[in-house]
Amino acid sequence: MSTKKDKYSLKDKNYMKLAIKLAKARIGLTGENPSVGCVIVKNDQIIAIGQTGFNGRPHAETNAINSSFQNLIGSKIYITLEPCNHYGKTPPCTDKIINSGIGEVFYSIDDIDNKVKGKSLKILRDKNIKVRKGLLKNEAKDLYNSYAINRNLKLPFVTAKIALSKNNLLYSEKVKRITSQFSDKLSHYLRYKNDALMISSNTLNIDNPKLNCRLKGYENFSPKRIILDKYLDIDLNTYIFKSAKKNNTIIFHNSLNYPKISILKKKGIYLIKSKLNIKKKFDLKIILKKLYSLGVRNLLVEGGDKITKEMLKKRLINHFYLFKSLKNIPKTKKNVIFTSSDILNKNYKINSFISSKLAKDKITIYKR
């Protein structure tokens, strides 16, 4: 029985695997643009690599081409996403490829942007550049889940996390840390990979969190802080208020407390008055749409039980990280119990587990 011959060589696949790794490393860090990885090869040697720049520019192809010290005539370029072909805030990558002398282009995925989709192939072939698309497309497609949510739904890609004890407590006044240091570092990695982080004022006032990334060397990638605070209950002694400055803190509210509004504005906090529904709650989808309009493309939610339950019910979370300690913690009068397990298991499916000798917790990742 004959089998269909694979049209791509092992070398082609390995070069694209590297491009995928480069793209994966920048997910969540490229602003409004998708994260793209790029590898340039000549005479079976890698001569340049590129990734989408932080906040989205320059594009990966431009970074790779500009980083090469060799003549690119006759070389091959491997790109995870169809190169752009229109003028935006930067010139088209197709022009950059054509002018560089690159002779062959491989890319994995067609861009979903209608300004780009399918047009690059014709533009490049009209310039006698060989184009082959679809290389490792199954491996590359997960790179663009957030990009698809952003472009198709005009919403941020939402990741949420909850840490709880073996006996399902989110909070106990007798215990400061529920999960292990490994889980704590993973939480900070999630902060690094998202451009904004959202909590409620209740969580803010109880925990007095810093909401920054404290991984060594990545402190400058701390996310913008988003606070849901209906009645402007924020404690002015909290770290978030004291460290607020222009462009790093947004508060959604529905308050007429003008003296406090004045204090918060003077601190540089961006206040957005948002309507409440008949249950006196924020419409979280409206909140997400507003955040999208403000440029938030990847949002991490570290709320308590109430906000998590509401978002799980409405399926507004795309990825959910459940950190569960292997230890019980003592119950007190001020316990907070995680009550969303049934909703989580009903509306989401388990995607993977993270296990490590260092973890000392059970970490489960759910997908919508």
C-alpha cells in the first residue's frame, strides 16, 4: 500500500520548529500584533533569526533580515505566520523579503486579517519567489489562539488563575501562602506573559497585593493593574494606590464619591465609570470590550471566588490555571471557599497538567 510522500524535508521541519519556539517565547509580549518567529537559512546554515518586537514592532521578518550580515540572495526564510503585505504602522514584510533577495518562503499559517489573508502568496510568486505554505501548521496553530480571539471577537484573551488548599480554601487568615514557591514563580511568569492583570477591590483590600512580576530580570514586564471597584472602596494605604502612576492603573467603578474620585485622579489612576446590571454587578463582557479598545490583548485575572465564578459561568475565560496544594489549611471565621468547581468542570475541559518535583502542588490547566 503506497503512502503519500511528505513534501517537506526533515531540515525544513526543524527550521520551522525553531521559528515556532521563537514565536512561542514572545506570546503575550507583542501588543496588538501576533507573535511571529522567523528563521533565515542559506546553504543549509542558519544565518539569521527574528521575533516580533516587544509591543509588536518591528515584525519578525524585518528583525531577521536586518540582523543578517550575509548576502541573502538565494536564501530561504521560514515564518510561522503569513507575512504582512500592506502598509500599516510599518511597511509590508513582503516588500522587505522581495528587496532582500530571498529566493524561497515557507510559512505555516494564513493570517486571519482580511487585509493580509492569502494575498502574500501571489505577491511573492509574482516576483518569482517560491512560496510554500502549511509547513507544521498543526504545531503552529496554537500560537495564534489569542490572536484569533482578539481579531474575531474584539476581546482580550483571558487567562485566569486560582490557588487553593486541599480542602478548597482560597483564603484563611492564619495562612499567608497556600501553594508552593514553584507555583508562585509560575504565577509571576503568567504576569510576565500578560499585558494587564485584573482583580476586585475586595481582593485588593484583603490581600494588599503588589500585582507585579517579580521574576529576576523581568520586573519591567509587570502588567497594567485593572481593579473592579463598584463603590471606590479601594484602601488608600494599599500598595496599588501608593504605587499608582499615569498609565499603570485602571479602576472601573460606579460611584459618585467625588472627593475620592479627585484623590484617585490626582494619583494618575484612569477611572472608568461603568453601568451596573439589574443584579448590581458589572457586565464583565462590557469591561473586557473596553479593555480591548484600550489596547489590552492578553488579560490575566487573579480575582477571588465571586469574579471567577461569574467569568466561568459566562465562559469569558479562555485558559484557567488551578493551583491546588496537597495540604489542608485550618478553617477560621474568615475563610473564603472556592465554590466554582462544578462550573469549571461543566464549562471547561482539562487541557494539561504541570508536574514537577519542585511543584509540591497539583497544577491543572483548563481550556474553554
